[in-house]
Amino acid sequence: MPAPRYCSQCGGADLQHGCPPGDTHSRLSCATCGFVHYVNPKIIAGCIVEHEGRYLLSQRAIAPRPGTWTLPAGFMEAGETTEQAALREVWEETGVQARIVAPYSIFSVPRISEVYIVFRAALVSMEDTWGSESLDRRLFLPDDIPWDNIYYPAIRQILERYIHERAAGVYGLYMGNDEDGQVHFVR
Ligand code: ZN
């Protein structure tokens, strides 16, 4: 993300890089008021919503990769819990009211400073309309999922794991990352 040019605290233009006393990372600090502009990762929260053996996917209307199918998910807003963010994104992208069952996967993408938190969820109700960020939304049986047109490899992997685990009736909890370009999950 581009570095700010002005201090968000005082509006000053004299921003300098450096490691503040007692800190471990180089920061952008304001030489006028001393405000430190911390840059922290963004959290993306979403759900695997299952309903009678079908899985809820939304078809992206927006970049990147419009037309691909994905789990409903999006950036947390300030003041939300991760669960609230996940359920709000499901509602906005699919018109589905869901309820959280349990956490399922924590996946880091350090290259772009993003963390994906995915919950297992159950469908409560489904409206006929949804928000403009989705072209379409559907409940797919596993064999009907457009596996070759899933938005991101890690999304495909956790969906495959979930479907496999549902058959066995035992669910794991996963963490992974794509730091070296590979997608890793550990149980
Ligand atoms: Zn300042």
C-alpha cells in the first residue's frame, strides 16, 4: 500500500522512516507531532456456509478475477468482531443469513499483509437478492462446484478439506500461509 504523504494526526508533511525507541520495526513517524503511522495487516473474514450437503459460493463481480467463484468473505470493519464481519459479508455477497458454527481456518498472506479467517457456518435463511459485489450466488453440491474456476488456491483447498471432513463427521482446525508461493495447511 502507498505510504501516506501527510500526518493523519496533525496534517504535517514531514514524515520520516526510522525505528522508534524500544520498537522492533522501522515506522513512518511525524517529525512535527511524533505520531507513529503503524501499518498492520488487514483481516478478511468469511464462512463456509453449508446447507443439507450443499455449499454456498458467490461469483465475484469485482476485481481481482471477476467471474471466479469463492467463499463469501471480506475485510473486517472497525468495531466488528470477526464473527460479525464474516456473517455480514455472507449477507452482503449472497443474501444469506447464516450462523457461525466454529472457526475453521486461519490463513496468512504476509506478502500482501492479509489474514483470512474462515468459519464453519449454517444457513438460516436465503433471500432472492444480494449485493453488487456478486454476479451470482449458489448452493452447490460438491460435484457441481466449479472447481477449475475458484478464486484462490487456498479457498479451493479448504473447501475440499471441509467436504472430505464432513463425510467423516470430524472437523480439523487449520492454519497456513503462502509465504513462499505455496499453500500450506497443517492440522
Ligand atoms: Zn503529525
